[in-house]
Amino acid sequence: MRVGVVGLKRGLHLADWCRRLGMEVVAACDRDPGCRAEAGGLLPDAVLTERWQDLLEHRLDGVILANDFDAHAPLAVAFLERGVHVLSETAACADAEEGRRLIEAVDASSATYSFAENYVLHPHVRLIGRALDAGELGRVNLVEADYLHGLPPEAVEELIGDPGHWRGRIAPTAYCTHTVSPVLALTGAWPVEVTAFSADEHDPRAAVVMAIRLSSGALAITRHGFLQGEPDSHWSWVSARGTRALAESVRGPAEEAWSVRIRSEAWANPDGRTREERRVPPPLLLPNTTTEPGTPSPRAVPAASTEHGSAVSRTDETVERDAEGTVLLLQAFQATVERGEPPLIPVRPAVAASLVGVAGAESLENGSRPVAMPGFFRDPTA
Ligand SMILES: NC(=O)c1ccc[n+]([C@@H]2O[C@H](COP(=O)([O-])OP(=O)(O)OC[C@H]3O[C@@H](n4cnc5c(N)ncnc54)[C@H](O)[C@@H]3O)[C@@H](O)[C@H]2O)c1
């Protein structure tokens, strides 16, 4: 599978994983010559260019968009029109009009759109999803998600203080996709109304809390930005309360933060006993990642599959916890492009999550009044 990459910061990390997973990174671009020079060492076989438009001229199966946060949609549309499959970093679109155009472009294209939301695939989120799918929690009525960084004030200023950089110009609600995408994936619901609050009126850009009414009737509470108490699970903490039980990531240090606590009361259990349990995600193994040309791509497998006799050799690599989501989403993109499997996070939930940030910005501007979400992104077949 021949891949192109736009933007070589986060994009270089993704390109490196593509290579390790058996994809061929044939072209990449960044307007910054320093980034291109650094990429040259890691991607010696890729054509490196300054302009993303140059990538349209290459024979690509897929493109990864890791350019500025608020500039993905026009590039996605251009590649989709060329029949190139798109994997786009967060966010999918910067406003409703862009979101509408993106959905139209996907519907009209022979190629597919996948959202690069690794937070949906983090180990703790997958464990919570499994408990929900098994019916352990009942119907979800309250779901919460945090994406928080406990940086010192000067580091925050360095990150979001420059209005010339996308981190400085986007609304404080915009980078909500790492919380909203897991919420939508876990509940299978659409956002219908958003109310946003600054966490601290003395520092309104630093962190926000949003209350999102979902189409299922449940409420989602999301917090993101810069607040003390960051979770060690890649800054992500998720909790789902259902009508019968709770599943939430453990608020603990290091490896513990990837585990999930399940709690159900005596009345909810056939044996009449309270259940309080911790589940630890199995490691994700990657069979020998050194790929010779022509060998099949290695597939990441949960370690548990060894119990069922899968061939897992001694050279297997354990994927770092915070890279599991990235590995799984790149493998899913590969499966979509090479085998026609449906995108893991297709365009509609990607646009929905991104537009929650837009509605949140409008709510903030209007004294935290609730803002109705548009409905055009809802899946017509759902
Ligand atoms: N999913 C994750 O865990 C994760 C982590 C980091 C970043 N991201 C996302 O990846 C995207 C990029 O983030 P980043 O931290 O790498 O940002 P960054 O600003 O540090 O880097 C972006 C790079 O893209 C280049 N670029 C931007 N527009 C370009 C254009 N039109 N043509 C050529 N090059 C261009 C810039 O020169 C820069 O080197 C954002 O959407 C961000 O949200 C996601």
C-alpha cells in the first residue's frame, strides 16, 4: 500500500508506524525545510516536497493528513476527488459548511475517509466498550471523558499563546475530539445540543467543560485543555455509567491508569452481591516488525489470542500502551484500503465530533447558552 503524508511532526510519527506495519511511504510533505530534513533520515525512499498539492501527482493508495488542526477538510476533499483514500488527523472540519462539503465528497468518491482518532482505540476505552457491548452496564445514562494536561503556566503559554499557530488560533472548545469521539463511539449516539463553560473565568482559554446532550437521551460531560491532575493513560480518562453498572478508567499512576474499574450494586447482580472489579487490558503484540519486501504486513493481536493457539513468536514486540490506538487505527486504514473493510471511524461521526467544538465555541461566546447541533451529519441509514 502506497502512502503519502502531509505534515511531518505528528505525521512523521504516523509515517514511521506505517513503515513498521508494512506500508510504503512513497511521498511526504512539509512546508518547513527542517521537518523535511528530519524526515529524510527516517523515510529515505520517500519523495519529500514542500507543497501538499505535489502529492496529488503521485500514484498513492492513501494519504495521511497531519497538517494544521483546522485545515484538513480542503485537502481531504482534494484527495478524495482523486480517488485517494484519506486518513485525517483531528479535526475533520473547522465549520459546518466544511463538514457538509466533506461528507458530500466522501459520498461521491470511489475512495474512503477514516478519522485518525486513536483515543477511541486506547486500551481503557476498548475495555469499557467491551463491557458495554456485553450488556454489563445496561443503557448508558451518563458518560464522561477528560483530555487534560497538567503543564506549568509558561509551557501552556508557549503552546497556545501564539495566534499565528493553529494551537493559538483555534477556539478553546475545538480540540474536543479526543473526548467526544470516544463518547460517540461508546454510545453509538449523535450529539444534539452543546453547552460549554470555561473552567476558570480568570484563564478562559486554558480549559473547558462541555455538557453534550446525546441522541440516545444520555448526557456527556467532557473536560479538555490544561488542568492539574492529568491521567497517565495518554491524558485520557473515560467513565460510562449505565442503568446497571459503572465502568471507568482507574484514576491511578502509570500502568494502572489504563485499567478499568467495574462497579455494580447488589440489586443489579443475580447473586445479590456487590461487584467491584478491576480489569487490566491485555498487551497488544506485534509479530516481528522487521518487514522484508513482499512479506505480509504484521497484524497486532491481543496477547489473549495466544490462548487460542495463534502463532505468536518469540520476536513479538509489545506495543507501548500509548501507541496501541495509533497502531490499531493504521491497521484499520490498511484493511479499508487493501481489503475494502469499512472505515473504523467514518466521516459522519468525525464531522459530528468536530462540530461539537464549533457549537461549544458558540455557546462560550453566548454566556454558556445551549447550542443546538445541526443534524446533516447523522447517518441516514442509522
Ligand atoms: N491523535 C493524536 O494523538 C495527535 C497527536 C498530535 C497531533 N495530532 C494532530 O495532528 C495534527 C498536526 O499536529 P502537530 O502537533 O503535528 O502540529 P504541528 O503544528 O506541530 O505540526 C504540523 C506540521 O505540518 C506542517 N504543515 C502544516 N500545514 C501544511 C501545509 N499546508 N503544507 C505542508 N506542510 C504543512 C507544518 O509545517 C508542521 O511541521 C493536528 O490536527 C493535531 O491535532 C494528533
